[in-house]
Amino acid sequence: MNSTPSTILIVEDEVALAEIVVDYLKRDGFLCIHHTSGIQCIETITSQSVDLVLLDVMLPGLDGFEVCKAIRKTLSTPIIMLTARVEEIDRLIGLELGADDYICKPFSPREVVARVKTVLRRQPPKASSGQNTSTPITQGITIDSDAFCAYIFGKRLECTPSEFKLLSALASRPGKVWSREQLLNVFSDEKNVFDRTIDSHIKNIRKKLLVIAPEQDIIQSVYGVGYRLEL
């Protein structure tokens, strides 16, 4: 029995470009929703199920960075930024706001489809009905691969797909110091992940952890080496 097709929300004010992307995604079996403004995007993603957002940065009114920030306040839906800005700092801003990937314009529609598939593959498979996928890792932290989140001291920590992969790796061996190179291997199937990307995702995870446990330094930096998780 075939699985339900994934729904992709494309937020792009260049209608001709968006129509090409939609056409290629539909050919690969995806369902598509197209909006031309950030406001429409926020209204849709908060009212119906969306599996991934392709989000242009240079939108009229509310730009892509602001939309990404608004989505990340409540949702962990994967986000791929579409941007004409080629400077590294602009790409890092998107990652620090919680985006999972970025694609620089001009791009090939086939590349967009490939990136969408790659980001969606990061998400754990859906559990069958009644299956419990919560796995206690160590005292104080539980990884729930079905809900795609972690529980810290019993409190739910919402994660993006990239954040979830990194947190799961760190939590798999509490106390172990992970180098950035080792953490890059978590994204071995992706070509556009680099040291600064890891740092941006770790920064976002730390912010979320501080809300739950402000008195604890759960993910610690080890100068000149990398990171470790301590509880």
C-alpha cells in the first residue's frame, strides 16, 4: 500500500519560477500548495498539515527570515530557504533561525526536488499504530523518534529535523566529546553541511534547552574539539 504523498508549501512571489518548481515536485508525486506572501504561509501552516516549506527570502512585506522565525516559535516543520543572497552570513542567518537547508538562486528544479527528498529523509519513519518509539537515553532525556522530539526532565523539546539528528547523536553517548567532523558525519548524505552549520544548529538547540532547564549547561563546548552532552 502506497504511503500518503508529502505536502510541500512553496512560498515564492516569482509566479513563473514557482510554477516550474510545483510542476517538477508534482511529477515526483508530491502535493503542492503555492503562496506568494509570508502572511499566507503562516496562515496555512498553522491551520493544516504541511510536510515541508520551500521559503523564499525576498518576499514582499514579511520576508522569509521573519516567516521562518514565526514558524519556529511553535512548529518544527522542515524549512528550505530559497535565496538570491550568496554571502555566507545570509545563509547562516537562515540556519540560526531554524531553517534546515538553503538553495541559492538560480537553481535547477531537479536540485530542488533532490533537496526536498533529502530533508524529508531525515525525518524518522512513522510508527505503526500503538507502537511506542520513546527511547530513554539516560536519566533526564528521552528521544521520541515518532514525535520527532526529545523530552528533557519530562518537558517536550521541539526540534527541527537537523536539530533532532544532532541531539540524538549527542545523547546516544552522554559525556562523549564529539568533534565537528564526527557530527558532520550525521549528515553524510548531504553536501552542503559545514562546520558553521553544525555550530548554528547547536546554538538553536541550546536556546531551546535553556527555556526548559535554564540552570543547566546540557550541551557543553569543549574548546578546540567540539561538543558533549551532560545531564
